[in-house]
Amino acid sequence: MNTPHNPLLDKLHPYPFERLRALTAGVVANPAYRPISLGIGEPKHPAPQLIGDALMASLKRLSAYPATAGEPALRESIVRWISRRYALQLDPASQVLPVNGSREALFALAQTVIDPTKPGATVVCPNPFYQIYEGAALLAGAQTAFANSDPARNYAADWAQIDAATWARTQLLYVCSPGNPTGAVMPLSEWKMLFELSDRYGFVIASDECYSEIYFRDEPPLGGLEAAAALGRSDFRNLIAFTSLSKRSNVPGLRSGFVAGDAAIIKQFLLYRTYHGSAMSPIVQAASIAAWDDEAHVVANRAEYRDKFAAVTPVLSPHLEVALPDAGFYLWAALPARLSAHFPAPDGAVDDVAFSLGLLGQYNVAVLPGSLLAREAHGVNPGAGRIRLALVAPTSECLEAAHRIAAYLQSL
């Protein structure tokens, strides 16, 4: 007998890490090497002491129900951070909302803004992409369209691949800047184009900015709200930005972030979240205030990632196509074409899954095959022939993993 369930669940693809676990289930890793994982983008740097102290100091507050809108002190802390980071002044009562990490909020926003009764309701995503975007679209009753990354444009999404008929059906556009896995940052010109498309067709832009504080250039990455203000869109119409403490402050287990932007959308989103039961714990709110109000730990965290890339990239660059990203903690590495003789793909390219399984088996290093992070669109899978390396482990482990990858490539 079939178990009753929402039929839209049948449209979901297995999550990349679930697929990778299934693929590696039969792999026996070489016991001569201790396991090192560069596969999952989970920060491993120590959480700042000030956040733990704030958690412990607020335990008595567990006896009260939290408000979904969050405490005024938290919203004001978020607004202060936005002011310092982007030189913008937002209304803490109407333009920001705390969320339990950006992941659940990215999913929930689609349930708020998508009207599935309109024929052909569409959500546009970059490709490769964070799979939550696709799941959110499908479970909201929409279909997806993809803009592939373009290696010739620093792996930025090629929005020109989306035709006018598709834009006309689009209700929500996900952008990710800095990008996962590419590290690409959207310039003001790209934002201008997307805002013009949003005005023309009426879709909402969801700007995923969870990697915004891990950057390596002289200037921090341009944010969506910052771009809107620079272009005279101070009302942030049809724009919601998502920011998280997970990467910025090394607290993925805290599940804390915020959304900010169009007050009308925030109002509807608050209504949805009130019924969904998405209030943030009072002790998490207290810890979040401590985190948003402190920048010293963020500067130190960024420096540690910068040193890590400086150590790892020279080891890998003679063997892989790698380069320092604009931001984020991933290397989006292209496998050399010569490997197609060892790991042939049907299209004549390199089978990134087979390469990753071989690396795990022989050198006990886990990486994420790029093809698992993307969908075939416009005749290609833009993640094929690539691997994503998450430089989240301590520098010594990342460097050891890099030497093992280099040795594996030399052995081939």
C-alpha cells in the first residue's frame, strides 16, 4: 500500500551528499592514509568564545516563547551590521527578519512568493547551484530553469541563456554571490540587468550571500542591497538578501541568519513563518547579537582562509586548473583533459565521479564531483569534469590533502 504523501516530493532529486554516499558505499579507502574530507562545505574553524559565552549567559531565557519577528535588540544588531558593512540604513521593524539559518529561509521564501496557480510558474537558478533552490521551487509547485556558469566570464551565470518567454513566466530568481561553488561575485552591471528584468517581468530576486564575509580582494564583495541602493532602488523592491552566521562566524550548528530587503515581502514572509513555527530560540538570538556586533573574529577567520588558499593553490596549480576565487572557501577545479583516457565520460570529457572515487580509494581524500552540483541544461552539465574542494579543514589537513591529490594526478 502506498504511503500518503505530497506528490511534489517525488520530483526532488537526491541531495548531492546522499548521492555521493551511495556512490562511495563500495569504495574501500586505502588504510595507509588517514581520511581527509574536502567534500562538505562545513566550517571547521573554532567557534568564537564570545558566542558560547552569550549562549551560556542566556539559558534562563528558555522559559519564554520567542516571537517569530525576533527581539528588537537582535533586529537592531543586524541593522547596525548592515550599516557598517554596506553603509545602508534599514528599518529594523520592517526591513529585516531573523531566520534559522539561510538554508531554511531560502526554501521558505519560495513557498511565500510563488503562485502555483499561474500556468508555467518558473524559478530561475544559476547552474551549478545550491540544491535548496531547486527543491524549494518544486515543492512550491513551480518548474525550474537554469543559467549555466560561463568559464570565460569567471564562472558567472550566463543569464542570456534564459529567453524572454521563460522570464515572462518567472516568479522567483535565485542568485548566489559570492557563488557556490564558483566563488564568482556579481558586479554592479549584472545587478542592473537583473533589476531591469525584475521590473519588466515582476519576479522576486532572492540573493544568497552566505559567503560574503570570506573574501580575498581589497574590497569586500558587492551585496544585493548595496547594489540596489547604488542604482537608486532604496526601497529594495522585489529584492530579499539572505545572510548567515554559519560561514562568517564558524557556527553552522547555531542556525542563525537574517533576511533583509523589500518591506512588503518581509511582511508576507513573517506571516508565513508565524504559521510555520520558525521563531528563533532566545538563546540563539542572544548569541547572534554577540556575533553580529563583533568583527574581530571575522577578520581573523578571513585571514585563516587566505593563508590556507595561499598554501594549497601552488601545490595543486601544476596539476589542476585552479585559481583563487573572488570569495568563499571553495576551489572549483577543472580536471585536465588528459584524464579522459583514464576516466572517460560519454561526451568524451573527464568523468569527475570516477576520478573522485579513485582519489578516495587510493588516497583517502573525499572531494565533491562537480556534476553532482549541477543539472544538464542547454545541452551540457556545467559541473561535469570538475571537482569542488572545500578548504574547511585545518590548514595542515588541507595541505596534506593537496599533496595527495597532486600525487594521485601524477600517478595517472
